[in-house]
Amino acid sequence: MSAPRTHVRELADFATACRDEPLPCEVTEDVVHRILDTLGNCLAGRAASEGERAPDAAVLRVVGGWGGRPEATVIGSGERLPAPSAALANGTFAHLLDFDDTHLPSVLHPTANVVPAALAVAEAVGASTPRLLAATAAGVEVTNRLGMASYSTALGNSVFFEKGLHATSICGALGAATAAGLLYGLDADALASALGIAASMGAGVIEANRTGGTVKRIHCGWAAHSGVVAAALAHAGVTGPPTVLEGRFGFFRAYLDGGYDAAALLGDLGTRWELLRTVYKPYPSNHFTHPAIDCALALRARGLAVEQVESVELGVAEPVLRTIAEPRENKIRPDSGYHAKFSGPYTVARALLGGGGLGLHLDDFADDRVADPRLRELAARVDVVADQRATSLFPNSFAAVLRVTTRDGDVLEHRVDSSLGGPGNPLSRRELLEKFRLNAVRALPRARVDALLESVVAMADGRGDFGEVLKLTRV
């Protein structure tokens, strides 16, 4: 008797088809670039460790204490851990600096959950590179589809976000389970169970975005870990509920009060790829700050000097105010470089002063920079308000307007309707590769970075071996 055509079974059938049939060429190329971006973020995250109390160091101490078989590589070190532990570590590194990609309009970060899980299991089972790419594509797509199902046109936002839940880690656990399950060789029935198990494991609240704490930085690591464990349990015979998504006590009832968009979840699976709508970050900060950074950099390029600035008004989409503008005192005086990444006033001030990389880079969020009195004084002059146009475009793109009143009484204005890297202004391949180099060189010698880049890019046409890629990431 065939399994019932429940939502989770539809996703499982799609995922197994990704493994068993050739992927579209553009999807394969896209996945390779996402793996490259994730590896660069992981290497930069490892290099930026803040000492023993940092979340990445804490995770490594915990998983090291667990012990187990050396199955999978910890990126940026020579250590090997059991697959679930490596996924936890690498997922933490991937999200640590808030430099990971974003899907719109669901506003979640899919790849930092899925790639660490896929790499860990692929290495543990000795999977081929094409299997790794197919599993990653399916896992990211499932993550994005779950996020899309949560988008409410009435709210103009994700219901997850409105409820203070982190869609990234909640949906990402199921996406990671999809990738891991495919690599463990699960058929569609068992893969549906893996997703059903992972639905009991995904979690995350986002209050840390507003008021502090380091827990958010491990959200993608925990999602990756949960996905690997869920897939392993399904492989061992544990089953999940067939109606885990749409059921009376299922995923959508528990997280979204029963309201969800079934067409966004399941429509055109395999032909319309939400994976391809996932955008890259040029700056290592919360994505809501990016259009503001673009505006500030543009005014600086037009000749605005910070000595001329009397006051600044930043207009953004109304739903993002709670993340980058409130509480105001926390945003004009962030207590760490990480918390500055979630501050509209800080990121505008930093961009007006000028930054590195593609506009702003990791050194611009160092703890000692955040405490600079000149920066804080400038940030205190920035008021963040709701802008009608930015609100109307959100969350299909991130928009902003910046108005600077000078000491001479002039008003300078710049508006961005789609931030750099966004749907209307995507990063070029050159910019994406430059981002990778800037990140990876913080942990590896330049010659190794070049070899790593070449090895990853070669995976797109079957020449590359992901095992060699992982060896090149070891320090």
C-alpha cells in the first residue's frame, strides 16, 4: 500500500527525485556557490573566535567532551568528530558572524543549516560529490519552502518572525534532515519520517537580536545537528507522523496557529526553485541593515564628510524596527561587535566613516571599534523611523532611505529599493568570489585559499572532490 499523499510525503518525494535524477545545471552551479560561501563564512568564523567564552569555543568544548568516532571534519581545524557533532560545530561557525545567505520573502538563512549537515554526513558515509550537491539542493529548497509557507500577505511578514520565532533554525532542522537523510540513503517513506522527527527538534527564539546573549549564534549549528540526528534515527527505524506538517497538532498548528500557504510550500516543486531566490550578503551584519549601509556608502561616495553631519534619519520597513532600532539605547551603544550587527544607527555611522571588504567587513565590527567614542557619538545622531515605500517592498526586498541634515542646513538623501546582493541588485560572481577570499584568508594562507576556491568551483562540472575540499579547510 502506498503512503498517503501528505505534505511531508510530497517534500520527501521531491527530495528523493533530486538524488535520483539530474539537477538542472543552474541549480548545480548555485549549490556550489552556496557551499563556497558557507566554507568562507566558517573559516572567517573560526578565525574570529573571541576566546574561551565565545559560543564557537563553547560548542567545541562540549562536542569534544562527547567523544565518539572521527567521522567528519571540523572546518578550520584538523579535528574530526562524529557527524552530528561536526554538523553542530560547523553550523555554528557558518552563522557565527551573521554573514550567511538569506531567502526572501521568508527572511531565513537556509544554507548555514543545510551545508554543514550535508558535508558531515557525506564525509561520514563516503558519498559522491553529485550526491552531496543533490542533497544540499533538496535541503535548501525544503527549508525555503517551509519558510515561504509561513509568509502572511496580511501581515506583510513571516508569522514566525511576528511571534518571535527564528524560522532559520526551526525550518532549517527539517532542511538539514532532508539533506542528511538523502545521504544516508533513505527512501521516500523513511525520509518523510526523518522530517517528521526533525519537526520535534527544531527550535529558536530571536530575543537575542534585540537585547543580547550569544545563543542565536548556535541556532544553525543546532539545526544542522538536529537534522543529522533525525535522519540517523529514521535510518535506524524511528518513524514520524505522516501529518506532521498539516495535522491537528502538527508543525503549522504549533508554530503558525494553523495558518500557512500550501501553494507556496508545494507548488511547482522541482520546476520553481526557491533556492535560486536566496541572496548573498555583502556585509557581515543583519540583513535588515544592508540597505542603510548602501545609502550611507553612497552619500560618502558623493563627498559627505562626517564632520558635516548634524543629524540623520534612516527610513526602513516598519517590521524591522524591532530588530535594528529597538531598544534605542542598545542600538546606539551596542555592547559588543556582534550586537552592533543588529543596529541601524551603528551600521550607518560605520558606513559613513568608511569600511573594508565590499563596503563593510569583519574588522568594522570588532569589539574595540564598537567602543570608539567617535562612532558612538555619530550613531547617537541617527534616528530610525518607518518608511512607507520600504514597508511596501518588504520582505520581497530590503529597502531604505537615508536623509542627512548637514551643519549648513542642507539635506542630502539617498534611497535604495533593493540592497546590494538583493533580488534587484545581486552580487556579481566576482564579488562573491572576492567575499570568499576575504573570509578564507583570515584562517588559511593565500595559496591554500586559491586551491580551495578552485577545488570547490570544480565540483560544478564533476571535476572536484569534496573530500579534497574538506582537507584544504583544515588548519
